[in-house]
Amino acid sequence: MKKNSSALTELLQKARKERELTHQDVVDRSGAPITRQYYGLIERGERQPSPSVAMKIAPVLGLPWTIFFDFDVNDRLHSLDTA
């Protein structure tokens, strides 16, 4: 797993656990058209949500929706620096 993906994973898990939410709670409260399993993939860094899904999930976790994309951009920039 990429360094920044792991940082995002840790951030998402921490935010969810601080709010005492399950994956299903995040899905239900967000109203996002995704399953509990798909949210788990997002949290583990195996999938990236679309902007519309990110905009629904992030407020439930108390995070800015752009966080899903900021880490991705930072990871790509880091890859270019080390190439």
C-alpha cells in the first residue's frame, strides 16, 4: 500500500472510530448510493470514491470531501519527485 494511501486509511478509520460508527452507519448517514462493502474498500484505500460520493461521506466523518483527492494528488507528486 502506498504511503499516502495508508495515511488516508488511518485518517478515515480514526474519524469513524472517534464517532463510534460502523461502516454501515457511515453509509446510512451519508445517503451515498454505495454498500457497506464498498465503503470498506474506500476506507482500506482499495477504491476511490467519486466526487459526489466523497461529498456525502466526508461530512459524516467530519472531514473535507477533498481529502480523498488531496492524498491522491500528493502521492502522484511524490512519485514524480522520486522518479
